[in-house]
Amino acid sequence: MTSDLFLFAGRGGEKSAASRLVTPAARLVERIRAGEEEAFGELYKVFAPMVHGIVLARLPRDEVDDIVQDVFIAAYKNLSSLRDDNAVGGWLAMIARNRATEFFRQARQTEELIEATDTRGDSRSRAREILSAIRSCPEAYRDTLVLRLVEGMTGPEIAERTGLTPESVRVNLHRGMRLLRQKLGIEV
Amino acid sequence: MKEDYLWNKTGSDTGIEQLENALAQFRFNATEPPTLPAKILALPEKRSYGFFKLGLVFAVSLVVVGSIVWMRFTTINSSAGFGDSAKQSEVRDVPVSIPAVDSKPAIDSGPREKHFVRTVQPVRIAARPIRIVAGRSQIKTQPEKLTREEKYAYGQLMLALAITSNELKIVRDKINGREERNAADDRQK
């Protein structure tokens, strides 16, 4: 009986310890809150490719770098609104999506012009073709495909950075890849 | 195995590798993190003048009400002192001698006791100088009695008041947005 009690206590203790698990990203956030600018640089290095991928999936390439910087500055300014430090990746992804939507609303007419004027080389045109095919996919597939094919992240890395579950990332990758192949006329 | 390459890059998939190579040019180039904005200093809160305004309004209204009450009070007093002197009275005790009631002949029994009867007698109150509040008709006729300099000053004052009221009207119209409407109407015309 007593052994059972200890067993339950042990389980409860493990569970509470798991709920209090702090990710390295959360530690970075804590350090930023404490005023360490170096921690902000580290956070940028970890999450900048993810933010870049999300923005690239939506906006013209020339604008992407500026928007990425804007996203991080906005994140720094609004760090107090982040409730769960462990969810900093998903939070950054959300800011990136919002900024991209905002930009697209303001400069809708110039987007196509930038894309249309850049016609140099076959490899570039092929790359643009693939990118535009990815951009035409649904949002869930678009982000995952860009992070996998452009930024070179693995599935688990995508899940870790974006805050999505590995299962949903796997599903998005497979379905998105199938759709992309159809769009590009590549036979599996 | 192909799916493993898509998931965690184990094994190989030529098709995906080709896509990766083609898209590698769009990959994020590690750059320096953005320069952080300067820390925003907490500005002192703007002073609220609400209480001051409220106090000012209260003081002005108090002055206005007080002056109205004072004016009314002085008017009533002056009118009371005008013709009511006859109505004012004073209670005095007047000595009277009462004849004896019994029919017996009066026997001198020394000095009689004096009886007093309370009577009411009118008292004349000295009339206070009457303050007549000038009516509108009197105000209109007032400038005729003014000297030349006073007339000039009066004219200047009226002019200043007219200018001030015009300015106030413009301000009020601006606040209400009438000026814009009028300008728009003029443009339409």
C-alpha cells in the first residue's frame, strides 16, 4: 500500500518536473529579459532561418531580409507579451506571418513587378518557378516546404522551431511534397 | 527510405535533392542581428488638468451665483427702504392713568399708582438712499449724457467686444467643423 503511494507520488513528481521543463530557447528569452544583448543575438541565430523561410514563402525576395529584421525588432519590443517562454518559436512565426500579411496588404501592386522583372539564367528561372509553385500551395504546406527545401531543416527541427507537433509537420511535408510534384509535373 | 530523406535527410532522394539544390540560392545568409532599439524611457505621465478645470468652473459658477444673490438682496433691501417706513412700528409702553372703578368719592390716598398699556406706535425710519437699477431704456439713453471722451471710450469698447465675439465665433465654428462645411459650400457655389 505504502509502496503504491510512493509510486503515485513519484509519478506526480515526474509529471510536474516535465511541465516545468525549460527549453534552451526559453532560457534565451529569460536572458534577454534580464537585459543580455548577446542572448538576443543567439536567439536571432537560432530562429532567423525559420523566420526567413516563413517570410520567403509569402513575400518577394528583395523584401525578405528587411522584414526578418523587422520581425526580430518587433519581437524584442513586445517580449513582455510573450506568456510562455517555451513557445517563443511559434510566437516568432506568428509575428512573421502577421508582418508578411501586413506588407502584402500595403504593397500588393509592387510584388508581381519585382518578381516579373528578374529574368536571369535558367537555374534562377527554375528556382523561381519552384518557389512560386510552393507559394501557390496552402499555407500549412507552404511554410513546411520552404523550411525543408529552402532552409534545409529536417522535420524534427521544423517542429522544434515552429512549435508544431512532429506529426503535423510530417503530414504537411508529405502532402505538400505530393502537391508540389503535381504542380511541377514531376512524376513520383 | 525516400520518405526518411524528406523527414530527416537519411538515405537519398534525387528529386528532393534537385529541388534543394535549385532552391539553395534563396537560403538565409547568416547576417548580424538587428541593432536593438534604444530602451524606451518611461516618460512622466501627463498632468491631468481635469480637477483644475472642474475647480475653475466651480469657482466661476460660485462667483456668478454669489453676484446674482447679492444683486437681488441689495435690490430687495433698497425697495424695502423705499416706502415701508410707515409700516415699521415699535412697541412701547405708554403710561396711562385709569380712573377708579368704584363710585365712591375719591379720597386722596397719596400718589396714584401708574398703569401701563402696551400700544403700538409707528416709528419713522430715516429712508436709505435709493439705488435704482438702470433699466434697458435707461442704458440706451445713457450715451447721450456721456462726455466726448467717454463716448470715444465707449465706442472703442464696443468695437473690441465686437471683434472678440467674432473671433470667438470663428473658434467655435472651427471646433464644430462648420468652417470646413462653409468652405465646401462656397466651393460648390
